[in-house]
Amino acid sequence: MATTEVVQSRRIVTEIPGPKSRAIQERRSAAVAQGVGSTLPVYVERAGGGIVEDVDGNALIDFGSGIAVTNVGNADPRVVERAAEQMGRFTHTCFMVNPYESYVEVCEALNRITPGDHEKRSILLNSGAEAVENAIKIARNATGRQAVVVFDHAYHGRTNLTMALTAKNMPYKQGFGPFAGEVHRMPMAYAYRWPTGPENCGPEAAAAAIEQITKQIGAENVAAMVIEPIQGEGGFIEPAPGFLPALVEFCRAKGIVFVADEVQTGFARTGDMFACEHEGVVPDLITTAKGIAGGLPLAAVTGRAELMDAVHGGGLGGTYGGNPAACAAALASLEAIESDDLVGRAREIGALMLDRLRTLADKYEVIGDVRGRGAMVAIELVKDGKEPATEALAQVVAHCHSRGLILLSAGTYGNVIRMLPPLAISDELLREGLDILEEGLAGL
């Protein structure tokens, strides 16, 4: 595994945020729109492996990976070298004006590694939301239908269409409507909160969704069903067993395009290259971004050739989609994932973290559920049964931040702590981070 110049140990030399970060924060308040938030306003100097160093000299343990972006580690030398070399040759032509080979190479790689042995095509874009929008464009064009089915607790982006697909109102949708139409929301197989128990969740949730689609929309009107194989912002909800395969079977029978939104779950994050592989699900279209290019902005839609090629010439694209430096970074990142066996490393991380988190759940009643796969794990905090414990979450996260552990919150109810460490992190940093998390839980 590649190493970096960043020393792989936590170091706290000032309060967090420190004086230099606070000074920059004051400048930010006068320059940056207030609607742009930051989970932890420590201003970053450099990062690598499992450590983020700030301008005050503090070194924090990274359990966020920039929201599942730096899977191969921040500033991986292979990514930096390939991107820098490309930047020295040319920075942009627009693939739609003068194409270049690296765009083709990335598409070839995606066609090879995504689930299914059918013939595929890919397009490259800028962001996860843009990928989801284009997947829906492709599905509507290919099927001649309009309706789109999504699920409770979903997050798909911040554009107008993807806000409509997203389930959570605050902060993503409040005040930004009206939203795109022909979007229909179905129940999610949320095992921890399923009324008749987790053992019934998969088949019952699938049956409920299929019944609602059939009766309320008409399957013949549905262009696409879009779902995260593990929901991200919704709280790392892992669909109950059988739910996804049942939906795929229904879509196949009714001519509905099944779209797996793997923007957060893709590229070894969950202990498979893609999360839908866990139950052998082969999507018609798969959307990717985040972990694809080691931190550079890149996204993609990959899918069945007959669907992707149904769109007329010029109907897909964008000025910056498949930027050459981002393509170079993606090729290096994909090589690192395969050569370093980061799929296997994600499974090791998951085994270590889930074992410890389940031990903590036995010890602290505030942990209602432990869930996730690979290096994508979460705890849901509750009180009085399953009432969301949002105040406890805020207290625990604040403690962890003060002690130099970067954590993210999530969940429709605002009570989930999600953990997304880089796959380049050491076991020692994982254990130390979990020790800090336990300190926060013990202090409730």
C-alpha cells in the first residue's frame, strides 16, 4: 500500500478549531455564502492515509474520507503523479470538441468492473447528482416512459430533479421548490424500524413497494427505479435481505430500468467493488462518483449498451465531463484499488469496526443499532425505545471532534453517526478512533 509524507498518528497541539482556523473562519464569514456548511471548521493543510493535518498543526484521525471520496487515501502518490503529468500536457479540450484517450480508458475500465457480463457503455460527468440526472434521462429516452420510483430515506443530490428524488427535507429541499414531477416514493426496507420486525422486512417492504407501484402509478408508466444499495445520507440503511433482488425481478418483468446509485457505496467501499454485488444484483444502469478519482471531481453512468446507445447523438455530455486530469486520476485510483486489494482491505476494516461497535452496543443502551458493510458503518442512537437521540449524537460528535476524530452525522431523524475511513487507514488509527468514540459515549 502506498505511503505518504503525512505521519500516521493523531496529534493535538491547540484547541480544535485552533487560532489559525478560527481566523480563516472569520474571513470565510465575510466571503462565503452562509448556506454552505462545514461539519468541522478546521482548515486543512495536508492529508494522507488516515490523517488530516490542519493549519494549526493538529493531526486528526479521518473517519470521513471527504464523504467516501478518498477511498485510496488522500493525495495517493499514484493519483498525484498521473494527474500532475496530465496537467502538464493539457488541462482541457472538452471531450465533445477534441476527445482524448484517457476518457475512453476510464469508460473501458468501468465497463469491465461494474456488475454483469453484458455489453456496456459509459459516459463521464462531474458529480453524483449529474450522474443520477443523466441515468434518468437515459431511462426515459430508452423506454418512452416518464415516471421515476425512489424510496424513503433516499439521498440523490441537490439539483432540482435530484432534490425531488431525495427524501430528507432539511437542509436539502426546504425553500427550494417547486421540484421536478413524476417522482414517486416507496417504502424502504429499514430493518431496524420495520413494524413487524427485521425478519419480515425484506419481503414485506418489497411487496408493499410493488403493490403501490402497480396500483398508484402503473408499472407500464415507470421509466426507472432508482435506489442506493446502502443508503448514505439516509443513515447507512442496508436493505433487508431479499428486498433488492425482488425489486430487480419486478423491474425485469415490467420493462423498468433498475438504476443502482452507487455514488457513495462504489469502488471497494463496502467490501465489494460495488455494494449491489452483495446479493448478486446486476443493475441496468449504475451511477458512480465520489471514490472514482481519488479526490478529483468525476462521475459516470455505466449501463446496458442498448439503453445507453438509445440516446440520440449530442443528447449526452457536458463541458467539463471527463476532464483529462480527473480521468488520469481515476485510472490511477482504479489501479490502486485493484493492486492494493482495497476490496479485501475494506472487509478487514469492517470486521474490526463492526466487532468493536457491537461490543459498545452491548455496553451502552444509547446505541440502538449497528449496521453497515466494509468501511461504511454506522450506529443509530436512541432513547426510550427507538426515539431518536439527537442531543446525544450532538454531544458525542462534539467530543470526538474536540479530541481529533473526524466523524459525520446522518439519518432522516438526525441520530446516526456514520463512519467512512479511507481504505488506506491503519488498524492502529481505527482502534484509536473507536477509543475516542467510546469516550464520547461514556460521557453521556
